[in-house]
Amino acid sequence: MILIDTHCHLDAAEFDADREGVIQDALNHQVRMMVVPAVHRNNFGSVSELSERYASCAYALGIHPIYVSSSEFKDLDFLEQTLEKQMQSVHPPVAIGEIGLDYFVTDEDKGLQEYYFVEQLKIAKQFELPVILHVRSAIDDVLKHLRQHKVSGGIAHAFNGSRQQADAFIDLGFKLGFGGALTYSRALKIRALVSALPLESIVLETDAPDIPPEWLEKNQKNTPKELVKIIKVIASLRRINESQVAEITTKNALEILPKLAELFTPLHVLH
């Protein structure tokens, strides 16, 4: 069984004390690849360095909507310049991300968020890269901009919308990311979606160290290895076997992130 965590923040300070152990633990639990999205220009270097150090890590570059207020417009130029350099390297980014909109945090400037989002969609189109989207409480506006600025697909991370919204993303060539939130018995809407959506539209994620699954205690850190239990929940909800969930979701991740597929060699399966 081979699993891919399409969204985890392994560069976060929470992993400073045991990062290598966390990555090895993930490998020991069949999680062969982990995608680490940037959130601000300040961590472009740290996420790319992870991919250089660990064959099981890939990365994305982008400015998260929550961080636009602490960003400068010139950071968009820096993103473009960094991409021009990194796309020619041995370890190119696999996507633009984490980008998008977040209307849950109401004190953030929506207009500013939209400006950074649209500019990064243009950059994604320029470099022919998919996008990893943050869509919290802003799905309809995210979809509006995606229709206006066509990109080569991507992932709607931590999806928690309606079936109609899910279908709209799928129609635009996107996959939907699901993780720890679906493990809670009270998460009826997400569970219904995971049960009914085409399995070909789903990718796995943990958002580690955030969005812990139900079984973790407060003092336990969420890590990519939890995917091996998350797929048990998906398999149970869909009444299929775990190996089928693993096979199809891994195929989905490699399909939607072509640069990840290029990195996904037999070495990743074995180590």
C-alpha cells in the first residue's frame, strides 16, 4: 500500500525537535510522499530545503491568504523570481500553494486576499503549475476567480463545502482534499461527501500539525502517519477495502500534480 499526504506543514516549528523521526515514521506507515506547501515568502526556503534533504518530500510555493496582511506586493515578484530559478532545479515545486481565500478570519482584508489570490493564479498559469487552494468559508468566491483565471487544476484543500460546490471544483479539473476532519462522527456533511463523491476526485491529506483526527489526544501531535488510519475511515464509509482507497487516491494525487509524479520513482516506494 502506498499513500501520499498532499498537504502537510513539515517545516512548522512543531516539528523542529523530531522532524526526521516524523518523516521516517510516515514512511514506516506507507506514506511514501508528503507535499509541503509554503505560506509566506519567509518559508519558501525551508520548504524547498525539505525536498532537497528528504526524497519523500515535495513542496509548493505561495502566499497563504492569512499571511497577505504581513506580506508586501514585492513578495509576488519574489515568488515569480524564485519559481524561475526553482523550476530549473533538480527539485522543482509541484504546485503554487498554499493560496486562496479565507473569510473565516473576519479581520483579514478580503480585497487584499483577492488581489494576492488572483495574482498567484496568473503566476500558476504562467508556469503551468496546478494550485493548492485554501478555501475556508470562501468557496464560491474561490470558484468565481478560478472560472475567470483558468489554471491547470489542483487541489481544494480541507474541503468542507456542498456537493454542488464539490462538483464545480471537479468540473474545473480539481481534486478535493480530505483528512482528519472526516474522522469525527459528528462531521456528517464531510462524511456524506466522502461517501458519495467519485473516489477519483479525492486525495488524502493531514494538514499536520493542524486538523488532528478524532483519536489523537490533546498532547499528541498530528503527523502524516495518521493517513494510514484515515483511509480506514474512508474505506468504512464507502464500504470498500483500504487498498482500493490507497490505490485510487495515490493515483489521483500523481495525476493532479504531474511534477510530483516525476519525482515518484521506485526509490520512494522502497524507502
